[in-house]
Amino acid sequence: MTDTTLYGALNSGHSFKVRLLLLMAGVEHRYVAIDIGQPRAERPAEFRAVSPFGEVPVLVEAGRATAQSNALLLHLSRKTGVLGASDEAGWTAITSWLFWEANRIGRSYPNLRWYRRFDGTGDPALVRWFEETAITDLDRMEQELADRPFLLGNATIADLSLAGYLLYGDDVGLDMSRWPAVMAWLERIRALPGYRAPLEIMG
Amino acid sequence: MTDTTLYGALNSGHSFKVRLLLLMAGVEHRYVAIDIGQPRAERPAEFRAVSPFGEVPVLVEAGRATAQSNALLLHLSRKTGVLGASDEAGWTAITSWLFWEANRIGRSYPNLRWYRRFDGTGDPALVRWFEETAITDLDRMEQELADRPFLLGNATIADLSLAGYLLYGDDVGLDMSRWPAVMAWLERIRALPGYRAPLEIMG
């Protein structure tokens, strides 16, 4: 028996990165996949009780529920020491990247993917804006990753966070060969000890 | 002489919240206002050296530059103890709100404000999308703040973060009387010891 439960969804890269860290760090937990296509009222009662606004992922530990994937990565990495920093300056550098993700690639690319793969009704101007911002964000990552293996030298939760949705490897209408340093970095993440692919662990 | 410098901009609520915390916590610092209307190449060399992608705010401490306003709030609050938490569970709760801000109200409202106040060329579908998401986000905040004075009971950096742009009090085309609990909460923030208004400290 474990008192730790993660609620996530198959196609949520934000859920995936948290489940991946739990597995890589060997944290015993129960995983519950939520069908986000289902009307909120029909979702499992245990999920509705801990996520009143229907958000995934949500992690429940000893009865305490926490939302926001990057807050969970920070919390779990600080607790387990896995993929974290060795001092406060290092945590601040990681945290800065996590907020960049939340503002940039963690919004632009997932929204583009949503409209290109799951919802054909998006206004073209909106979809174009997500595409333009995703390209800007990937260009920035390409520059950052050109001269080092991971964002902060060694692999950290910042890498899991920025890579979350990209690791699904979908065709979202972008020519990914424009960003060779990003693609090489994704392969280095896939080679980390304990790595599991999204579709293996999120269903 | 201080070895701490904040680079920010007059109309950047993200810069404002960091400067406000520095002042409320009594951290000695130099503030440099950047004109973000100016072409990047014409901005001060000392700023270009620490912010290669032109981001504000950037905080430089003893030669180390850090971007992302919420990462700076966490770092400064952990260091000074001001508007922080008393245990790790409390820090995780604060961090969860900071990431909600980065994903939601810290994107929707500032973008809406940008197009309504400073740039009339936004595609109507895009501006409408920012308006709809800002309304969704303010509705959520209204529910959260209906039964408590601050997001986590006592005032924390989560309040400064979510309120940043709202404290400018601009007309962005929304009828703010729809969110009375949010408006009352803004007044409670303005009444905190050491509070200073954005236009007083950001120019």
C-alpha cells in the first residue's frame, strides 16, 4: 500500500514528466489515468474530489493534493535528490528554466499539438500564433543546447520539463530537422537510466 | 555600493513584483529601467550583457544573472524569509500557485493588456482568445479568494505574483466589478507594510 497517487492523462506531457520522475526516482505510487475527453461530472469521484478545476496532473500524498507539473517536479526532486541541484544557486537556475517552460515551450507547443492533432476547429490566426511562438521557443532551445549536453550541464528536472511534450515525437506540422541540437538532446534524455516512453506509462 | 541590480521595465508587471519584494524585504539594490520600446541593439550594454534574449526582469547578484520573475520571487523569499512559507509543504503550495500564474493569469491578462493598451494591430481572434482566458482565470481567482484574505491564508509571494499586472489598475476592456473578491484582495495587498504602487517605483 502506498499513500501517493498521481492522476494524469495519456496525452498530457505535463502528466508524463511527473510520472517519469516518480519512476526514475523509484517513488512507490499508484497511477490513475483520467480520460480528459470525458465530461467532468463523469470522471472518477476520487479525482473530482482532489482536482475541483479538473486539472491534470495532480499528486496526492498523505491526503494533500498538489497541482502544476513543475511544482511537483521541484517538490519530488528536492525530496528524493534525483535530477536536482547541489546548492541553492543550482535550484534557482533549475527553477528559472521551469518558469521559462511554463511561460513558453510548455504553452506554445502543447497548444499547437492540440489543434493540429486533436481539435481541427481552432481559429487559424490562433493556431498560427501558437506555431510562431513554438518556433521562437525551439530556436531559443537550439541556441542553448548547441554547446552542452543538458540545459544545466548535467541532466536535471529542467530537461524533463522542457522535453515533456516533445518526447511524444508527434507530427505537429513542424519540420523538426530545423533543430538538430534539440533532437540530439531528446535522444540523450531517452538514454537516461530508467527512462520510459510516454505511451508505455501513461495509458 | 551594492552588488545587486534589477533590470526591469515601467509597464512590466513581472518586473514590478520583483522590485516590490526587494523593497518590502529591504534588500539593498540598484534598479535600472529598460525601455522595451527601444531596439535591442540600442539598449544599455550592461543589460545586453546579462539578458542575451532581451528578457526583463533580470536580477544580477554578485555577477550571477537570473531571469523569470517567479523564480526570483522564490529565491528572494527563501533568502530573506519575507512573504514565504514556514515549511516545505508551504513552499510547495506557494510554488504551485506561482506556476498557475505562469500558465494562466500571468499570460492571459498581460497579453490582453498589451493589445488593448499598447498595440492595436493584434488579430481579433487572438485578442478574443486572451480575453476569454483572462475571464476564465479571474473567475477561478474569484472562487479561490471568496473565503480567505490571501491565496494561502496569510500574504505570500503568490499574492504578489498573481496580482502583479492587476495592481496597475488599467482599463483593458474588462468590467472588473464582476470580480469583487479579487478587487478586495488587491486592496489588501495595497495595504501591506511597505507596499509601493507600480508607477512610483518602476520608471
